[in-house]
Amino acid sequence: MEKHCKYAFLETMSFNAPVFYQKNGYNILAQIENSPAEGETRYFMKKVLYIE
């Protein structure tokens, strides 16, 4: 925030507790089913850090 970054982005997997990130202000932008393995999901998430 000192550097006026507006967003934080991350990529996580269903076995890495995406709910933890949602509880900490991240929103799911996209997801890919059966990636990286059958039955798993890859999530791309974003959090707003700074609004002018």
C-alpha cells in the first residue's frame, strides 16, 4: 500500500484452501476445473488493496 499498489493477484489450487483467501478479501476471477489434476480446481483470485 505504501507503493500505491491497487490490487493483489494470486493463483491457488482447491487443495490449498481457497476459502482462506476468500475470508481475507480475495475474489475468484476465474477457475479451471480438473487442473492440475482430475478432480482438482485451479483458482485465479484478486484483492483490492487501494482505491484512490
